[in-house]
Amino acid sequence: MPELETSQNLSFDIHASVVFELGESLITDVVQALVELVKNSYDADADYANVTISTAKAPTGHITAFPEAKGFIQIDDNGDGMTFDVIRAGWLTISNSLKRSMKRAGVTTKKGRTPLGDKGLGRLGTQRLGYNLEIFTRPEGAGIEHHVFFSWKSFQGQQSLSSVTIHRDTYSTDKKKGTTLIISDLRDISMWRGDAVDQVQKSLSAMISPYKAVRDFVVAATIDGREIELTEISTKIRDTAQLKYTFKFDGEMFDVQGRAKLIFFKPDVEDESEAFRRLVEEDGGKRFFTYLSARRAAQRFALKRWSSDRWFVQYQMQRDLASFAGLELDNGQIANPGPFNGEVDAFDFGRTTEDHQSVFDRFSEYKKTVRSLSGIRVFRDGFGVRVAQDWLGLGAQWTSAKSYYVLRPTNTLGYVAITAKANASLEETTDREGFKSTPHYHNFYEMLSQFVAFTRDAQSFLRRGWNDFRKECSAEVAQISVSDTPEHLSRRISEALTGAASLRDPLGTAAIGLRSASESSREALRIAARKPRLAEEYADLKPLLETIRDNTAAALTATSDVLNYLSGLTLMEGKSNVLADQIDTLREQLSQAYETVSLGLTAEALSHEIHVIADQLAERTQQLKQHLRRQGNQDGRIASYIEYIGASVSGLRKQLSHLAPSLRYVREKRGIVDMALLASETVEFYQERFAANSIAMAFKTKGSEPFHLYMNKGKLVQVLDNLILNSEYWLKEDLRLRTISKGLITFELQKPFVRISDNGRGIEPRLEASIFEPFVTGKGKGKGRGLGLFIVKQLLESEACDIALMPKRNKAGRLSVFEMNFSGVLNG
């Protein structure tokens, strides 16, 4: 038997090459590496960071350990500096971060800053910049300067990190506190020369906020003596925006304020611009605003007139966090991303803007500047978080939205400001290339997506308002009623032409008289000219006769022209009749076109209803199946039929994407429906479905007289299902968010009314006026199409019935009771 060795304790070690692998994977490019080092200056409570880059010279101004190195990057700040213990525990201990523990404990710096760095790995990115690294740091009040230096080349060929030598010197100094970081022997000199400098400038500008409002830290940079001007978005440029949005989330309420200038409404087409000047600009938009504010949707946007001429209108959206649908939870609570704010400016590059902007001499430079700054960026304490150029999907809504009047990615610039302190839950990925996918980030993104949706809806409302206002005013000038049809207008034109043509004969007779009078006046003048005595006696009459002659000739010419015009009008009368026929044909064609155009909405509504019907059919079939099993019924025919229903439901769902283009409504079978019995059956069905979700249903009646309807029962069930399922969705949300402990849907009958309500949050005030319109929903992007309540209203109106929100408000001050009036289909 072989002799066993004495056991020994083992331990891990790290190969020195790990620094290269980590450095390459953690920092994606040289600009990111540079920004991470500048962030260290910010974390040290510095007021500034001066970045000096030289591609040819060796470091100067300090006792460098690498005097022969070619090219260097130097970063100077006036921060707190580091003691040697901090250097050893921070810079020289990979993946350890004193800042991380500060953030966890909620500790801030003397200036109240929460450190941006917390990975303890960013220093490894310096190897992307150069091979030599030197730190000169002066702790406040110490009177000494620590000099720590090493070369990344020293790590090559070493077996472990501990075998790499790090050098240290300490000097007495009278310099003020601060730190100087020098990276020498640059790896890629071409990155800092020629045209590449412009790219560095652009990238740095994107990573360091160009908005002074979200930055209390100054960064200056030079490359080979050339000052790098980091972009700042000036107030002058922002003042040329046609739209401005500000938003703020205080941790509970999300408040969005929008503003629009009068020029936002002005069309670029010359003819329409003249109409805009006459209808809007002449009175400063007073009448136009009155028109806009009277529109139903104005309430939804809280439309108001701006207090000065700088802006025309303001509009608003306010939502508390709990009102957002589908928010994700963290430990049973809404994953709150923390307070943030931002601003967004929207520009237009049409002719109207070219005429009004005075920031640049050339409009092309103005467009170029705005487009180079475009995008809604995220800045944490003034430093950029790398997100995709169009991470909020402005381009997608521009190309696919139902309205053209949306924010466009190349015409929009703005920022979202977050902080390390308030938004610690919004974690960046290790490589600083965006945010980690967490519930907090998803909710943050959902809120901003709703901001984008609000801008789309508000801008569509405003611009369509101008289009409708112009049409209404044009009809008013022409003394045309808004109710006049094309056929009526054609008839009025034809009548006017007929009346004009009837003037031909009287005008012809008048022309003959004028011709005779003209000849008589000429003859009288000729006679007077041949007889001198007569000429003297009638000298006073001669000027009058000449005037009569000239005016009669002119009247005769005009009469001749009018007669020719009336002859043309006679032909126009015939053309008017042809136009009337063509309008009849066009009306018929439009009717067919409307059927085709409405097919999209019909198909979408139909697919919505097929989903609802299929789900209900599948669930009711499953309930029947379980009932038969409990009863011990094993009838083969019934079992086969149930399986057939299941297969049919599956087939229905598969066919949703293959809707036939020749859909037609079929003749509906009507019958007498006992509302009390139907309500009881409905409650019984849903009670079983809701039991597992802590939702109950209550059924009550007011009055004892029979309540019978004469209508299609299937249509009525569709109406009730849509309302109940709508309540179910929001009650589940409130239960998930723990704002209620149990859900309750109340079904109330009071002939001829049926009321459905629940104990959930109720209808958002901003949606009260438009809740029954298509595509209006509070559920959020991808969570609802806004068709359920629209379909309910359409189905009821097809039966001469109606639905409305009752004015009584719930405890939250919201409308919550849907009342249906079935007077149109009462039986007896």
C-alpha cells in the first residue's frame, strides 16, 4: 500500500494575465476608459478635471518614473487626494471598492456627492490607454505627495498578481490637495491624431453632459495643444425649439409638462401659410385657442393658454406611480426607480423654422448642429450612461404610429437626469454599456415610454386641431354650413348657374338699347359739328354728349363680355350636372373605400373579440367538463362534443392571423333575454373563475318589475364580458400592488339600467372624456389595445342603447361606475 502524503491547506491565487482579460472586457473603448478616470476626480470632490494628451512628448511637471515614454495622458484635479492606505485598499486591490461600501451605507462626500464608481475594476481600463501608470496624490493637510507607479508590461509572464512589483515614493510638498494621474507610452497614438480627434471630441461630449443643469463639475481637455471644446447645448439653440417638455418623478408622482409655440402649427405650404396668418396670427391665436379648448380631448391634456407670447399653449400629464399598468415588483412592492427628471426639446427643419431661427447665419449649420446633438440621453450626476441612440423608440413610432405628428429621433434632443444617490437601483452593467435588466429599470423605462406616448397623443391632438379649425373657418367664409353635403353644395352651384343664365335675354335686350343710345349720341355730335350756330347754342351739351357716348360704348363692351361669360355659364350648368353625377359615383366609391379602410379597425376589433370569446368558450367548456366528471357522467357523445369544442377553440386562435378580407356581418338572431337570470348566470360563472384571485362578484337589483330585453343574447354577453374582464385586469393590478386586499365587482340592475363597477382604482381623470374612443387605454405599451370599451359602445349603439360613466366618484376621487341604458331594446 503506497504511503500517503501529509495533507496541506490549499488556497486560490490569480494569474497576472487576468488584468488584461478584465481590462479588455470591462471597458469597451478609450473614451470610456478616460471617462471612468474623470469620474474618479468627481468622486474625490474635485471641482474640475483637466485632461492633457500629448502624442509625442514625455510627461513633464512631475518626477516621472518613465521619462523616455512616448506620448502621455495626464489628468489633474483638486480633489481630496488619497492616503497610502486608500491607495493600497482601493487602487491596488482589484475588485475592492471603498465607494461601494459608502453607497451601501448611504454615506456621501463632503460636497454631498454619492460616488459614481463602485465596481473596483475601472482602473484596469487604463491599460487600454497606455502601458505605464503613475499616481501623484496629495491628501488634504498632509504636506506630502505619494507617488505610485508601475508598468502593465510587468504583468506579462508573471505567474501571479502578487509577484508584480508596484513602486512607491513619498515627497514633502507645499502643493494643494489633489491628484495627478499620468498614463504614458500610449498604446495607439493614431487614436489621438488627425481626424480621430474629432471623434474623440464627439464621444467625450456624449459622455459628459452638455446640459449645465445636470452638471456641477467642469472637464477641460487638450490634445497636442489643441483645446477640445466639449459640446454645450446653449440656451439660444434650445429657444428655437417648437416644443418643449419637462418631466419630473418625485418618487410618487410622475409629472409631464408640455409647451408648444404658435409656429408649431404653421404649415410650410404657401397657400395654407396665408390662411394661418389670417386665421391665427392676426389675433395672436385667441380664436384658435378657444376652438382647441372646446374640443373634447382638451380635458385629457389639461390644455391651457401660456402666460406670455413666448409659448402658445401648455398641456400636462400627471400620474402616480401605482396608476401605471404592469409594473414589476421587488419583494412584494413596486420596484421604484427613485426620483429623476429631464427635459426634451423638439425642432422642425421646415421653411417656417428657417425664416425664424437667428442662431446661425446658415440654416444648414443650424440643422447640422441640432442633428449632431439629437437623442434623449441619460446622465448620472452629469456623466453619460451609454444607451442606444434611440433607446426610447422614437423612430419606431414615427414610422408606424397612427399619427405623423410625433417626436422624431433626429429632430429631438434632451436628457434624463438620474443620480447615484437617488437611483442606486438603476444599476449599470459592468462594462458601462447600459443598464442591467432589473424590475427597477423596467419600471423606469415604462414611465418614460408613457411619456413618449403622451407626446404622440398631445401633438396629434394639437395639429389635427389646426386642420379642423382651418376647414371650419373656410366653410364659414364661404357661408357653408358644416352640415352641408357635397350633393347639397353641387345643387346650390347649379341653381346659381341657372339663375345667372336666365339673365342672358334681359341683358341682350339692354345691349340693343345701349347700342342704339350709343349711335344716337354719335349722330347728335356729328350734326352739331356740321352746324356752327347749333354748335354754339348747344356748346354746354357737347361734353355731356361725349361722356354719354364714351360711357355707352364702355357699357356696351362690358355687356358683350358678360353675355359671352353667361354663354360659358350655360355650358358650366351642364358640367355642374355632370359634377353632381360624378359626386354620386364618388360617394359610392368612398362608401366602398370606407369599408376597406375600416377593415383594419374591424379586423383588430374582431381579433380582440375572438380572443375574448375563445377564452370564455374554453373556460366554460372546461367548467362543464369538470361538472360532468363530478357527476360521474361518462356519455361518449358528450365527451366527444367537448373535445370538438376544444379543437374548435384552438382553430379559432390559429385563424386570427388569417382574417378573410370579405368579412360581413351576419343576420343576428334576437330573442327575449331575462336580465336578472343572465346576471345571475354571469356572476355564477365568474365567481368560480375569480375565486383563486381573491376577487368576488356581488349582484343586486333595485325595483321588482320584470327586466326583459329583446336583443341578441350573444352580443349582450360580449358587452358584459368586456366590462367584467376590464375590471378583472385592474383589480389584479391593485391586488398585486397590495393597494386592496380583496377585489369586488358589483353587478346592479335597475330597469332600464345595468351598472358594473369595482372597488379598484377607477378611471384615470385624464382618460374620462375619451375612455370609449378606440386605442385609448391606461394599460401601457403592449399591455392593452384600447378596444374593449370602444367595442362595448359600438355594440350598444347598434341596438339604440348607450353606455356612460356615472358622475359619482370613488374614495380616490375617480369615476368607476359604468352605466348601460337599455331603453332601446326593452321588451314590453
